[in-house]
Amino acid sequence: MMTIQELLALREGKSLKVYKDSLGKPTAGIGHLLTPDEIKKYPLGSSVSEAQVTTWFTKDVADAKATAAQQAKELGITDSWFNTVLISVNFQLGDFKKKFPTTFNLLKTKKYVETVDALNKSLWNKQTPVRVKDFVDAIKSLK
């Protein structure tokens, strides 16, 4: 089983240059969306040090873990692989519960078939199908 760091590195990739992500937002490192202040320091195409990438990644993972831990508690799900994938979801999307409140409620009420169906029909699935498949597979593995 992969660690969250391994999963994120695999799914996000790594860039030492600032680029536009699939939504046109300035990004660098391991899927780090730059803040307005960071964009001033690191304009599009500029280089970013390994140390900066590590700093961003450490903070971004910690934020995603904290959000996912709250959500897992609310969902009543303790499965370790599901929770790892939930961290990945929050890392990519920000707050999954806020972005997909209806789907979150389906998950909370253990309507897994409906949850999977909603995820498969989402714009998120059109944009990053591999990431959605990770989440769908983790949901399908729940008892």
C-alpha cells in the first residue's frame, strides 16, 4: 500500500517551474497552487527550489490530512486506504465536502452506489478521471 506522499507524487507529478494547471491556475512543485503573494515571487515560467517545493508539499499535505481527518470522522469511516485517498482528494480539490456537498452527504449516509454514480458523472471526472477512479475504487472497497 502506498503512503499518501507516494500517491500524491504519482498523481500530481513534480515541477520545479511555475506552470498553469488544467484550470489555468499558476502551480508549481507537487500540485501546489500558488497564492497571489507567491505568484509575485514566482511568476509563470520561473524556477522554484527543491527546498521550497518540500516546504509547500509538507504544508499542503498537512492541511489535506487535517481536512480529511475531520471528514472521515464525520463519515464514520476508519478504513486506512479510504482515508489515504480522501487526503489525496482534499489535496487536489481543497475541501471535498465544500466542493461536493451532495456527494459528501451520499457518502455519509452510506449510499455508495449513488456516491460512485455522482462522482462518475462529475466535471471532476472529465478533468481528472484517474483521480476520481482512485476515489471510486476506495469507496467500492468499503464494507
